[in-house]
Amino acid sequence: MGMKLDMRRRVTGERVDNTRRQQRVEEARVLIFKLGVPVNGARVKAILDEESYVPIRVSDSTYFIFN
């Protein structure tokens, strides 16, 4: 899996699927698919770029906590 530093980054930099992320992605999707705003437009970038989100939806977006 790589070096120890790579593994540490995977753990510390792990993204969490939370309500805030889901709301931002949904807001971008409305702009894109309902209002016709370009995916690479300034309005969509302002919503998604902060955390490098992508405006896609997975069939069932849930998250799990493993101990």
C-alpha cells in the first residue's frame, strides 16, 4: 500500500460523508441539472472547490464508522 507516510495520510485525510457535504453537492447538482449552469462555471466552483467535491450521487450514500 505504499510507505508509512502514505498510510498515515489515508487515515488523517479521510473524507467523511456528512450532511454538509451532501447539501453542497445537492446544491451544485440543482445548479447544473435544473438551472443549466456549466459544471466548470464560477457558481458551481464556488460551492465545490473548497473541499474538491464532485457533483455526483452514489445510489446509497451512507457512511460507516469502523473501530
